[in-house]
Amino acid sequence: MNIPEDKVNSSMNTYISYQSWHFEDGSEVFEPEEDGLNFNEWIMENHSWVDLAFDELEIEKSEANYKDLYDAIQLEDFRSGSCGGCI
């Protein structure tokens, strides 16, 4: 499947709620964050490469299949600073 290079190793920008994690004055700070596009916005922004991928994989271009893809990506979508594992 041809995923655009700018999306391969970065956030896919689906809508998620998460906790950002950082240090402030020597203490750990967790802050609630919300980021990304909802399903309809995301499909509108990404339909060109998604449609090509569906064609390549012979997947029907239906709302249910688009939603399944969005949901699967959303489960794995990552935001920098959301886990603190790099610190």
C-alpha cells in the first residue's frame, strides 16, 4: 500500500485524546490533549492516497470500509510526547 512518505513515520492525524508528558520544575506533568481530524475531515484530506490503496488492494470504496481503515489507524496513531518513553 502506498502511504505518503510524510505519514509513514509520523502521526496520521486521526482524532485522539491523550496525555502529554513532560517535566516542569523537576516534576512530572501530565496534561490532557486532543488533536487530529474526525473521520469525515480525515477522509476528505486523505482520500487521494486512500482511494489508490483501496484500488491496489481491490477494496470497495464504501463508507464502512473507509471507517474501518480510519478506526484501525486511530488505534495505533501516536503523538510525540504522549508517553515519555524517550526521556
